Amino acid sequence: MWRSCLRLRDGGRRLLNRPAGGPCASMSPGPTIPSPARAYAPPTERKRFYQNVSITQGEGGFEINLDQRKLKTPQAKLFTVPSEALAIAVATEWDSQQDTIKYYTMHLTTLCNTSLDNPTQRNKDQLIRAAVKFLDTDTICYRVEEPETLVELQRNEWDPIIEWAEKRYGVEINSSTSIMGPSIPAKTREVLVSHLASYNTWALQGIEFVAAQLKSLVLTLGLIDLHLTVEQAVLLSRLEEEYQIQKWGNIEWAHDYELQELRARTAAGTLFIHLCSESTTVKHKLLNE
């Protein structure tokens, strides 16, 4: 039985006080777009063709409606998410679009599309292995030998995060100055594989996404456990770059844009993980009230 849950207007933008996510979604209505067989991703921009965004609940979960049209994935599957909270967050992305739909700003929709379509056809075990593989090239495990000021900066900022992770998960995580990278004990991999197995496939897609943004599984775990904020995790992932910028300067607009984009993607991915890991139902109400 269908139930109309929510309609988003201007007030809906207050729901997520975070950077907007970015999608890969396709819609059944409006002008014709390339079929999933020809291209998985949609155009980067498109004129907004809908007035209202709402969500409805069906047997398969929560759906997004653009006026009377149901949102679909790039592979033309019905866009259905497992929780009402995630549906509201995605609907907010669509409602926040102005005259032009900017798909590259809708990261939550993109992550949902990836989870629904699974374009790489990976199962849960493969997603876990992909996440754990980030340990081999984890940003905070690679250290420089000079200059001494950067060596000290890395030690002061990164060592406490590694110590936290080792204590939190009961593992050993080494750092190295070798180009070959650190040696990660097999026991560490086993423990983290077991830990990640407690997440569902949707959350695992988010974990891999965040780890790819930060180039670090350790920082990603710190975010998930609320040990780090998004701002802290992003800064730690860019420690050497920020050091060089402070020393030599930067191209202002390029640096600011890149930093904000990284924060937006990381925040959206972290939110996605938490919303996919929770089963609570959001109290029904109009967001503009």
C-alpha cells in the first residue's frame, strides 16, 4: 500500500546542514536521455523540469517522486532506498537544485544509483576486500624523510590517529618511509575484514567512496566512529599539500574549489554510510513547517 510521506519545498533545504551530494540518476520523464546501455552516467547538467519533490513508501522501500514521475536509476531501475531518512536526504538534493540540475553536486543520489545498479557487479566480499586494500596505500601510513618540519608535522598529526585505530580495533598499523609502503600484518586485515562485514552492501559502497576521497581507510574509520569531523579528516588527508601551500602559496580559486569539493564528497559519503546503517524512521512531517 502506497503512502505519501513528504513533499519538499524551500524549507526542505534546512534538513541537511551539510554539503550537497551528487548523483548519477536518470528519470523516466522529460526529454529523452541516453539509455543505460549506451552510458551509465547522465549528462552533467540539465534544465530542471519538475516543481515538487516528494517521497512515497512501497513494499520495496522509499521512492522519490519528481512531480508525478518516479525517479529511476541510469539502468532504468526504480529508485528505491531502504530508509526514510536516506530518502529525505536524497529528495533534498533534488529539491535544492535551481533552474539547472547539476548532477555532479548530488553525491547521495550517485551513491544510491551505484548501490542499486551495481554496475561493477561486485558482491559483499568483494566490496570489503576493496575497502581493506586501501590499507596498502593509506595516506597516513606513508611518511617522508625530509624536510624535518614536515616529518614532525606528519608525526604529530598522523600518529595519534594510527594509535587510536590500533586501540579501537586491537590491531597493528605500521607506517613507512619506503616507496613500497608499510607492512600490514595479516591479523590486522582479518580484524578489519570482520569489522566491515557487519555493514550492509549499501554502507560498504559508501565506505569505499569515502576511502577513495581521503585515500585512507584509517581516516574513513575515524569518520564513521565519529572520532574525526569531516573537516579534520579532509585536512589530515591533505597534510603534505597544505604544508606545501603554506610554504609556497597557491592558486586561490583552484585550492578553495578543490577543498570544498573534497569536503562535500566526504561529508555526503559519511552521511550515506550512517543513513544506510540505521533503521530508524523519521517522523512524518512537512519540511517547510
